[in-house]
Amino acid sequence: MKKLILNLCLLAGMLPSPLHAQEAIMPGMRDIKSPVVSEAGSVQFWLNAPHAKKVYITGNITRFNKGDFDPSEQPAKGLVPLKNDGGLWEVRLDSLVPDLYTYKFVVDGIEVLDPLNSHVLRDVASVSNMVLVPGEESKDFVAAGVPRGSVHTSWYRSCFRDTDRRLSIYLPAGYDSSDRHYPVLYLLHGMGGDETAWLDQGRAAEILDNLIARGEAEPMIVVMPNGNMALDAAPGHGPLGLDQPNFYLPHTMDGVFETYFPEIVNYVDSTFRTIPAKESRAVAGLSMGGFHSLYLSANYPGLFNYVGLFSPAVDPTQFNKNGLPEMYRDRRVKIKDQFRQGVRLYYMAIGEDDFLYEDNKKFRAELDADSIPYIYKESKFGHEWTNWRRYLADYLPRLFR
Amino acid sequence: MKKLILNLCLLAGMLPSPLHAQEAIMPGMRDIKSPVVSEAGSVQFWLNAPHAKKVYITGNITRFNKGDFDPSEQPAKGLVPLKNDGGLWEVRLDSLVPDLYTYKFVVDGIEVLDPLNSHVLRDVASVSNMVLVPGEESKDFVAAGVPRGSVHTSWYRSCFRDTDRRLSIYLPAGYDSSDRHYPVLYLLHGMGGDETAWLDQGRAAEILDNLIARGEAEPMIVVMPNGNMALDAAPGHGPLGLDQPNFYLPHTMDGVFETYFPEIVNYVDSTFRTIPAKESRAVAGLSMGGFHSLYLSANYPGLFNYVGLFSPAVDPTQFNKNGLPEMYRDRRVKIKDQFRQGVRLYYMAIGEDDFLYEDNKKFRAELDADSIPYIYKESKFGHEWTNWRRYLADYLPRLFR
């Protein structure tokens, strides 16, 4: 009953006084809940750490913070201190833009996940807690009361290293109960991501379910392959078992993914009820996946009618110091030819703080010089999922109609 | 290079001396790897925590430990202390039976995940790290060089609360490239689990891939529904978004799951290429899922030819204080009728330390009194995944042949 009263208080946007907090939540009792999200864009965090000297919270949730802490206490960008109340530490972050946020605690110099929050997310080799601040900007990250698509994790045979490679496939609601054929979007992850990234961090299935249910996007199949050719599958799912691969691996942006990409299209078109034609095929990706989308569509001008580059890497020289593979040569010539053969949509988006901003500016200047038409969207923030989820939601309604 | 030398040492089963450790791994450098698994059943853990006063490791990995620590330092069962070497903490656990283990650190009283291990597992509302000790007993938890089945997460319509409910479906390798029809195993999770439990903790897809590839199990479809009728889906995937449901929810063992179960069979038989007949249908489950398997098979005697009860709950009174629902009444009569109609296999397994051991003993006595034939396996350990993975691997080869 005490817990109920506390939560109602927080939901009403009121911070309980230390007295109330002590009454309701005795350290050690563990009758606390964290995080507690209010409708008003505030999140209250609690951590029971009686022996700790200093506790901070970090993660992308601290960036937009305008909360009730003293900024002078902040030792570094992105670290917000918690207040100690008899061993129970707490902080409230306010004015949070509705979004899916990540966070961790830092207790006396050690990263600590919130023991009261079982929602965790792996990004590359780092694990964080997640919290969803509800509101207009994040409403499509949860699918409620709409028909749900299914998600498959399947394996296709690759001639590269002669292995089975894992991919995720979203099939729209109604796929199993009809004979309909669907257009296909190939949705590519960034370096360090894998075939789970757009589903976990990107909430792609929920975004698709919602947009399709509202009639804002066409029902489509979405294929999410693993773009790192040195790995067969996301960590834990492949022949490596629970061994941890290094972050920097070969065959990310060296032309191998692009060379073997037709294997994926063949597998998908022979396994699912696709419309196997350029008019009904799109590609999009973030960062390295934007790079792959750029060069895939330029090298296979008959494959994609829609191209989406989200915060894309564009410069192939960094990963090919000893000379460019064929896939990355003659970009201008290839893109001109690609557009001669027909491109319905060439969509680019990047954040104003993105470390790839200048590279993208140069690439757009190249397109402009060649009179290549494209749609360009510039957003706030940098190289991050906050943007990529929004770019996806902005891109999907433009496809196949 | 230093890191490479260190790892080779550990792989050879030798513990590096503190001197070596200090040379190779300066605190703060973070050039450490954790966990480091050796072929010999030892795992070395490292944690950089310069300000910590006391660090322990906990989780099921500490139970079998015969390592190099001083047991007198152990403050509680299952807590093994780490040694502090200039802020770098370490412990080696030896003589580990090959298995998938979970662990966490406890730093000055706070649970801390290993920041160097991105393999995490949610069990109920608690998140732990995972580490795999390779060997004969755990070899099937990784699938390497064998054809891989696909895993679907789909949604079926339930008349209970009129919602879509999520389930996981394993389709064996070759399903997509043939017109073959397959037998179906319904594989049920425990209380607090969900439709992801047998895949994540249970490594069911990998176990099936390996056993089918070796010809030890028939190719089959495996359906893993969500057995908690108060929830539509595993945390994070349903309409609740990232809200955290309570552990204790209604509609776990109150007859509702059993009442609405035919919806799942209808969905599966109408969506996948099943052999829709009792001869080709099995059910099995752990704990609450064993309870569900018992009462489903007894109440629908025409449904299942194979029944597997893994550490099952058997007593329906605990969750039905105000009287038994129809599904749980007249058990003896129903089971006798079930066997009269034909049961090819009634398989039971439990660990000698299981808290349900006595309940199971009584249930077996009831079966014996009624001359009901069954296979009974008793193992070491208690109510835990170590056993359930083994029971599954022991059960699968007995099905559909």
C-alpha cells in the first residue's frame, strides 16, 4: 500500500519529500521501484547503495537534463550526481523529450546497471538499462491495439566462407493469412551492430506495426541482415557461442558485403512472398549501413528504387588504405548511371552534431554538382538512435506508393 | 601483444602470477578480458574497481566451485570473494562442470554486472551475465557447422481479454525449402518466464539444431507460447512497452491457460505445415510449464501422445485457495482416462534438491497406485536450468519415432 501511494505521488509529478521517502522506502527494504516515469517527461531513479561514497547516472538520458540537481557538482559531461538520503540514492531528471533512453549508474567509479530495471540493451559490447519516456515523439515505439507483424530469425547460405549467416525478417500483420505478395525494404545496421540492432535499439517492428496500422506506410517485408561479414550472427547466436568478438573486425566496409549481397536478395525472394522487382525494393541503413546502402544501390542500379542514407559513412578510403575495391571506385559515374536507370527516392538525413556531418556535406556537394535529385533532412543531435528511429519513421511513408 | 600472452597462459590452465598480472594489466588500462574460459573447466574473472572494499562473485557458477579461494572468507552460500591486487580484483573458479552459467559481482553490497561481458540474460526480473564452460555436457548449447532452424515470433488472437498474444516458434532446418509436414512439440516455460525463456536460458534452438543434425531427434516444429495469461508478451515486446510487470500476476495456474490453449493449437495448425494429429503432437514444460503440461494432457486426452514434466509443479491448491477450477479437478480420473485413450510417453524428471521433490514423489505414488506407466529420471541439483536443458535433450530423442 505504501508503494502504491508513492507511485501515485510520482505519477502526479510531485517529488516526495525526504520524510515521505524515508517512511515509504526504508533502505534495505527494497520496496522501491526504479525508474519511475511520469507523464510529464520526468523520470525518478532510485538506488539502494548504503556503502557508496558517490553515485552518478550516465547514458543518453542525462544529455537533455534540466533537472533539480546542482550542475556545479557535475564532474564530467553526461554524469549527473544522485543525492544520498541515508544510503538510498535518488535523482529526478526533468523535461525529457519523449524517447527511448539508455542509462547506467556509476557507483564509486564502477558502472552499475539499475538492479530494479530488467530492461537492458546491448549496443556493440556495452550493456545499458532502457527507459521509455512516453509522448508524441515516442508513441510508435510501443505497439498497442494494432495488428502485429511477425519477426523471423533465419539463416541463408553464403558462398563467402561457405557458412550460414543469420538475418532478421519482419513480415507484416496478415502475411500468414493471405496469399498477397509484398514489397521489401532491406534495412541495414551500423558498425558494431548486427541483425538484432534495428529491432532492439531501433524498435523497427513496433514502428512498422504502428505506421502500417494507421495507413501511413504500405505493408512491407523488412529484411535486416548482418552487415559484418566476419561474423555469422549476433553475439551468442552463432558458432562462436558466447565468445566475445572484437569490435574491430575485417570485412565491414571493404566491398565484401556488397559483393555477396545478391545472395540475400535471392534467399529472400525465393523464401518469402515478395514482389521481386526494383519498383518494389528499397534499401536504407544507418552509419555503416548507410554506406552499404549508398554503394549497393550504386553498384546494382537495377536493384533498388528507394535509397535511404541515415547518418551515412560515405568515404570508403578509411577502411581501404591499400586501394579501393571495385565496389567503391567511380562513385560519381556509378551514381549518375544509377539515376539514368531510375531512382524514385534518394533520401539522406543527418544530425547537426554528427561527426560525419562534414563528410556528408561534401557528398551532397558532389550530388549537387552532378544534378542528382535527393531529399535531405537535417536534425538536432548526433550519431545516435534518437535520430535513426525518427529517420526510419520519416522514410517508411515514402516507400512503395 | 601482452593481452595475447595473458590469454594463452590462461588457456593453458595456468594462473598468471600477480607479477604477470600487474605487468600485463595495469588498473585503469582496461586492457583486461573477463571472463576468460579455459578448456580445463576454469574461468578467470577480472574487475577493475580501485575504490572497492570488498568484491564477491555470485550466481549459479559459484555453487560447484572448488577454486583457489579461502572458504572461510565466504560470508554466505554462493558468494565467493575476489582478491584485490592494486584495485584490480580477480578470482578463478575451477573444476566447473561444462554448462551455461550465470554470475554477477557484488561490490560493497551492490550487484554489478561484469562490464567486460556483454552476454546478459534476464530471468524473471533479474539480469545476470552468462558464461559458457565448454565440454561434453554443454556442447549442444552452441550450434556450429550444422543446418540451422529458424525462429519466429508471431502473434495469435486470444478470446481471453480479446488480445494478440506473442509466441515463439522454432521451424527446423529445411522447412522453407520443402513441402514436408512436421510433428509439433509445445514447450512451456515456468512462472516468471515467457515465450523467450526456452530460447534464451534453455538454448532450445541450438539443442534442437544439434540433435536433429545428428539424427538423434526427429525434425519438428517447437511452439513456445507465453503461459502467463495476464501478459500478452515478454517484457518490452507487448502493449505495456517498457513498464515492468509484477512477478506475481493472476492467471498463471488458475485454469485459464488450459482453457484457452486450443486457440494456440488452432493457430499453429492453420499457419504452419504441421501434422495435425495426436500421434504427432507432444507437450513438455518446466515447473509451471510442467504443471500446464500435466493438466493440458489430462484435460485434452485427444491432443498429446507425448508428455514431458520437467521439475513440475503438480499441486493446484496453492494458486486456487477458493476452490479448484474444473481443469484441476478429478486428476486421477482424468489421467486414467487419458491413458485409456493412449499415451505413447509420460516422462518425468526432477532434481534431488528440488523444492518440489516431495510433491512429485506423492504424485508418482498416485500414478503407481493407478498403474500408470511413466519414465522417471532423477538428477542432481535443484529447480534450475542446468537440469531443464538436460531434460530437454533427454526428452527430444524419444519423440515421434
